[in-house]
Amino acid sequence: MSKLNFAWYHFKQALRSTTVKKMRNTKTKIFLPLIILLTVFISGRAYAADVYVDANGPNTEEDGSEANPYHSIGAALSRVSSNPENNRQVFVRAGNYKEEIVLPDKAVLTGQSKESVTIDRENLEGTVVTMGKDSTIESITVKGGNYAVVAPAYNKSTIRDCLIEKSKRIGVWIKRSNNLLTSGVDMWDSTISNNIRKGVYGETRFIYFVNNRFSGNGEEGIDLRSKVKGTITGNAINNNGEGGIELEIRKAAIEISNNSLLQNGSNGITLNNRTYVGGKVIIENNANQNNYHYGIRCAGTKKWTKKLWRKSIKNGKNTMTGNIKGNISASCKSK
């Protein structure tokens, strides 16, 4: 792939999310990243791959060039780890890669497409992909392991246009850190499905989940602990074995908007109160329907009060119908 083609590929990826257009501050969130991309494109750096990988490449001496690619992702990442931080672009051609990988800081791992590039460790007891600081994976399927993808503490991580599936525990584990933008986790245009337990398990962190699909996971599609901040918007969170989203509200500051939460095995959204501290949770413009328990259920080790609900939850303009036990549980004290 030429430098120009590789840049155009990234430019098209930035245009893909139609959901983002519905968000607040649309001009800033859409056009500023595109201006940055175009500036890089014009300057000649253009996101060209620094190292290439092809499991089915020629049996010649591997040097990571386009003509003589490495046969393994691990070899390519080892090579770029010694490169300057702005020269850590790895392009992976179609193939099935049975590896455990750890991304160096600032590395960008791009697959030819998530349909054709798979990192497959179904029998692994550990982690398949461990993110590095300011690292990105895109257009890749990650399959298996106890944890398919782990975002370690204090590592800014981006997951874009990926399929993450069939882990024995958690599809994406976002480890406890802080909730600053500089160590946040962004996930765009990806599918997290058919993981035996949770789709995503997120501890204290800043998150930005846009236009993803969470489905068929054995427990919750998204399970978030206390102090999480950020946005969950434009996602399909459907048909998970337990809830769509579970959130511990303590010191949370999060917007849940424009999602579908359909036909989950318990509640569309479960709000847990364990300390009476409360948080700031906006729940609006979602289709929260046909879940097997409640649309919204309030739970936790501490009882809810009207004061806590009013202080912590802004709930409005949601479509809530067909939830078998009711739209909002009486435990929420929402009236």
C-alpha cells in the first residue's frame, strides 16, 4: 500500500461515524480531527506504514518492508519499538495470527480489514492484546483469551473498527487509572460480541464509546465501576445475557445518549448506589425497550432516595416500552 493510499484509508475511517454528527459541539468533534488529518496528509508524513506484516508473505528474508514483510505481528512491533515515536505505524495484511501481542507506546496497528485480519488465541488463559500508551488498534478481529484486549492504567488507548469476541471472561478490560482525557479509552465503530462474561469492564477512567455494537455477551454489554467519566453515544447494546449497561454512580460523570438498549436479559440500564455519594448521569434520547426486567433499575448496597435520584440522574426523552417488569423500578424513587 502506498503512502497516499494509506493516508486516504485513514481519512475515510474518520468519516465513517454518522452518529457523531448528532453529538454536541459537532463542528469541533468532526472537523478538527479532519483538519489535523489533512494537515498531516499534505505535509507528506501521511500515516504511511513504517513496517508491514503478512502471514502469507514471501519466504524471503523478512525486513518489514512492503516487499519483504514480517510474518508475525510480534516481530513488527519489536522492530517499531525502537523507532522514533512518530514512526510506529504497522500495517497487517490478511491472515490469521495466533499471537499474544503488547503494543509499544505510540504504536498504531492497522489491519487490512477486520474481516480478513484475526489475532486468534481462543485457548489462551491470559491477554491477547495489551495496549501501550497512546496506542491504537484498528480494522482487526481479536478473538479469545481470558481478556481479548486490556487497556492498562494511565495508557491512552484507541480501538477503532475492530471485532472483539469470544474471550472467556472480558472482551475489553479497562483498568483502574484516573478519569483524565490523557489516559482515556476511545472506542469507535467496533463490535464487542459473544464474550463469555462481559463485553467491556471499565474501572475508573475517561471513556468515549461512539457507534459500537455490544451484543451476545454472557453478562453485561458494558459494566462500569465508580468515578467513570465520559460519553456513551450512538451504540447498539442489545441481546446481552444480563444488562445492557451497569454503572456504579459514585462520582460518575457520564452521558448515555442516543443508544439502543434492546432485549437484554435483565435491565437496559442498572444504576448501583453503594455509598450515597451520587454522581452526574445523563440518560436521554435512548431506545430502552423490550428488556427482560426493567428499562432502568436502581440497585446497590445502599437504598435510593428521591434526593439521590434528583441529584444524580437526569432522565428524559427516552423511548421506553415493552420492558417486562416496568420501565423504571420503584427502587429508583424517581417520582
